[in-house]
Amino acid sequence: MRRSLHLTGLLCCFGVMMAQDRPPQSQTFRAQAKVVQVPVIATGKDGQNINDLTVGDFRVLDNGVPQQVTMDDFISGLAPISLVIAIQSSGPSQLALAKIRNVGNVMQPLGTGTKGQAAVVTFDREIAWLQDFTRESAKISGAVKNLKAGSPAGARMFDTIMEVAGRMQQRPGRRVLLLISEARDQGSETKLQQAMEAVEREGIQVFGAHYSSYAMSWISKPEDFPEQGELNEMFFAQLARLGTANHVRALALATGGSDFPFLREHGIEDAIQKLGVEVHSQYILSFPQRGDSTDLHQAGPHRIDVDVPNRPELRIRSRRVYWAD
């Protein structure tokens, strides 16, 4: 079966079927179940993607109950991708921004393909949407090339994720968030668990390209450096954060995405290219939410488990949770 390059699985609309020539009290209404989309990456022991699996090879469990799944392909139709590129713009990110500005022209084509749309948002102490969803790669490239460092401190990653989840609610097709930032949140009112729940509820897959502002200071060009006083502030602020949790990686792991750390400009280019390859190389499985079982009818978070029983040596990475209404 040919592998999918994009994710389909739009939520099905409610259908109304009414018998003709019957009185109103005899009308029958039937609602179609919502579809749960599960992007899956399968790799071998050598880390290489496995491309020859079929839908029958996969086993998908919803709260421990096996599901009848389908796999999206070109015949069934491909849904567009909605990509939000969220970039940390606080003062300590100045060195990283100098590198990120140079790769804006590749972000949308690699991330969304020809049918998808992308948007750009920055975050420090404030959250600013530089570009709303668009298919025009020139607008995305322009927004990235014009990035400017914001407030000296703060990186409200979790608050930004809440805004992204809100904007994604009505977006059709697949939803992807690319976080280009340091590894952890700084100063959000939103907590990690709330941000995690938001992306799980909206079916948003998180990919990261994280960096260390302090480490980047050792390999950056002299013209990219801020004034000495600001550089000293960056140094001590980063030291205080070393050894703490990697929020970007945690979000990526929970949603089946990946985190690609980088230091040099070619590193961010590699990260974007890896993102593009992975987004367009996943097996796209789906199954309907069902109400015919007490366990499956429960509202709230549902655990998703995916494996390939006849290929136990494969490493499977996929979405782990969906939220039932």
C-alpha cells in the first residue's frame, strides 16, 4: 500500500437522514462518529524509516480495545496541513534569530507542501502573530526574515501554545506546530500539563528545533553579537537554566513529533529538512470514535497504543492520546 505524504482524516460532519413521507415524530437522525487521526513513524534498529508496511500490519488500541483502522493514501484523498511556526524572540535568542532569518524560505514548502497553509508567531514576554495562515510562501519567508529580538527576558511558550490551539480549532486536515526556541518555558501563566492537554485535544503534532543561547555564543559571528552587557546577562541567565526540564522534547514526545536541536545555521536547515521529511513520510492511520462500548464512550483522555505485532523489532512513534467529547 502506498504511503501517505500528508494526513487526511477531517472530522466528519453530522449527517441527517430523514425518511420521506413520514410524520415529523418518525424522523430518524444518525450522527457519524468523529475520526481519530494517528500519524505513525516506524523505524528499524538502524534508525531508518520502514516504508513497506500495510494497514493490516498495524495494531491500534483505544484504551486497550483493538480498533478497525484505515490508512490514508492518494486514492482516499489527502487533507492539507496547517503549520504554525512559533519562534522565541526574547533578547537571549538574538544569536539564534540571526540564523533563523536565513531559512525562512524553506519553512513552508517543506512543512506544508503545496496545498497546506502556514502561520508565524513569536513569543517573549509578549505574543505576536506576524503572519496569519497563508499559502503564499513569500509572506512566510518575509515574516521570518524580518524577525526582531523582543524583551530582554521571558519566553511564554505555554501561553503561545494555548493561542495556537485556539486558532487551530477550526482548521481542516492535519495540524502541526513547529517550536523554534530554547528548551523550556519562561514566564507563562499556563502550566505544562495545560499546554499538553491543549495540543492533545486539538490533535496538534508538535515538532521542535531547540537551541541553547549560551552554547550558540561560542560559534556565532561577531556581527551577530549584542552589546557586552546584554551578552553577560544572557550568559548568567542560561547558566541558571542548565539541567532543567526540556519542555519542547516533552511536548514532541507526547504528540508523536520529534525534537531536532541545532547550533549552527546549517543545523536549523537540517532540522527543517528533517521535519519536512518526517511530516510527509508518516503512515496516517485513523479510526472512528465509537459509542458502543462503555470504555470507549467515556469522555476525556483516551490512550492510543500502536504496534506491529509481526515486526516486534520495529520502533514505533505515534500520537499517544486523544480526547473524546
